[in-house]
Amino acid sequence: EDIDFYVYDPEEDDIEEVSYEDVKELKLHPGEESPDGITIKYEYSRNDIASLFGAESQRGYYAHKDDKRIKINTDSLIYYNNLEVVGWVIN
């Protein structure tokens, strides 16, 4: 099975696919949680009452830290709940 690697730039809200060779050159902090406590989670929720009025479901990947969350723009590059964080790029 082929594995695709992506690097997410939070300042640009952009995801770039990178090769395995590029990943090997990066300095990474391993694990699902960043050194400063951020985690990435897939979420799906639908408000049945709101959907009666045309509201869309909330689905996608979110960056979480403490009580805050920010939606990550994956633009269909990463499909339903198949993302695994392997590390965090350290500058």
C-alpha cells in the first residue's frame, strides 16, 4: 500500500504533498501531539434541526489546543478519517 505524506502550513492554511525522501530530510517531533499541545482530529456532526433549514453538517479535520479548535482546509486531499499524524515539523 502506498503512503502519501503531507505537510500542513497553518499560516497559509495549505497542505502540500511531499515525497518520502523529503520527509526523511525534515526534523520531526514524533507523535500525534505537537510539542506545544496541538492535536489533529476528524470530526463529524450534524444538527438535525438546522439541517431542516439547509444548514450543512460540520465534517473535517480540526486542530485542537486547550478549548479551541480550528478547521483545517484539506480540499479533498485527505479522505474521511484516514489521516495519521506521524510527526510535527520543527524549524
